[in-house]
Amino acid sequence: MTGQTPLSDTPPWKVSALTLFPDMFPGVLGQSLAGKALQAGIWSLEVTDIRSFGVGVHKKVDDPPFGGGPGMVMRPDVMAAAIDQAAKTMPADTTRIYLSPRGKPMDQALVRDLSQASGVMLICGRYEGLDQRVIEQAELVEVSIGDYVLSGGEIAAQVLIDAVVRLLPGVMGNSDAHQQDSFEDGLLEHPLYTHPRQWAGTAVPDILLSGDHGRIADWRHNQAKAITRERRQDLWQKWCLSQDMNKNID
Ligand code: ADE
């Protein structure tokens, strides 16, 4: 287990990660905000080495796919034993996520939900993936971090952990900052400016120096809408629909 005794009474947000490469954890999460939060006991990490549940003298964890095809498939008996072991230290209702390019896309709503739970179990696959029977039997929720294929689930798991940990109370100094995050209100975030006021022949927009917080908020909201409409038609359509629905409710 990595992490220290919590400084507050709040129990840590518990991560149980299952992997063939335990040394990959905490990885980048040992640094910066997430690393400090781990040290402070705001979250904890337990890593299960899937290899130790492998079968035979060679601790075999994979076999070729039935029906033929390239690569290897992670065996259900090995995975089930690893999951059962890891589950012993987690509450019974812990969500079990299998990181997979075939999963439902991770978004800020999922991240927020997970940050409000007591923790999460993250199953990192390698090779071609897990035998379908263990996905179903262990009720794994398949989650993808994007439409591209990584060489394993570890980096995807760390992306998910990072996104959740920054939402945990006490991790970011100013918790209001989350309300401004991209996606929190369904739009991408507005552009940001800081000193110097003039840089490379370009000035900071006057409105941001006006001190008129109402007009600044309107300007930012309009910028957020314009950027979202230009870059992300999918989010823009959803946002427009949500505005229409709110109008109908009022
Ligand atoms: N494992 C391999 N590719 C992945 C992806 N895009 N998302 C989550 N897990 C993965």
C-alpha cells in the first residue's frame, strides 16, 4: 500500500490497481499534486501483481484466442483469482473498471461520480485483452480514455486516477477552480491571459482589465461557446439541447 496515514478524519479515496507491471505505479502520479495528495493520505494505492496468480511453474497468465487470430488473451481463471484477492480490501460495492479501447468513453461526469465514491478498482489488461467470461462474471465496467489503442491499461488507469484525484477535497487549493474547468458546464474552457499585458505585439483583451466582473463573465461564456462550437460539434449539440431543455423546464 502506498500513501500515509490521512491528516484528516476522512478516509482516503482507495485505488486498487491490478497489473502485470506493478512497478509502473504510482508512476507519474507520484509527482506534483497527485503525489503530494498520496503522501498526505488523501488517496491510497494498492497494487496487485496479476503474475502472482499465474498458473504452473511459469506463472502463465495468457493463452492464444480460441477460434484463431493474433496475439494472446488474458486467462479468466488467473484474472478472477487476482480480482477476488484485490476485492478483499475494498468495499463490496466498489466499481470495477477494466481499461479498454472498447469501453465507454471516459468523461468528466464519470470522473466526478468516481470522486464521490469511496474508491475504485482498476484492471489493466495487456496483450489482446481479457477473456470475455471474466469481464461478465466479475461485472467489469469497460472504460476507454479515447479512440486509439495503447499497449496496456496502465497509462489509461493513471489518466483516470489523475482526473479523479484533482477533484478530491484538499488536493487543489482553490476548489472554485473546478467550476471553471472545461466540461464542467458542458463547454470547453474560455481562453486565459496573464502578465505581461503586452506580449509579442499582442495585448490582453481590454475587457479582462475592466474590473467589471459581470461583463468579464459574459465575455468568457461567449468565448467558451465559440470555442466549443468551432472545435467540438458533439459537445456543442449536447450543450444546445441542454439549454433548450432547461428553457422548457422553466
Ligand atoms: N487500453 C488500450 N487502449 C486503451 C484506451 N484507449 N483506453 C483505455 N484502455 C486502453
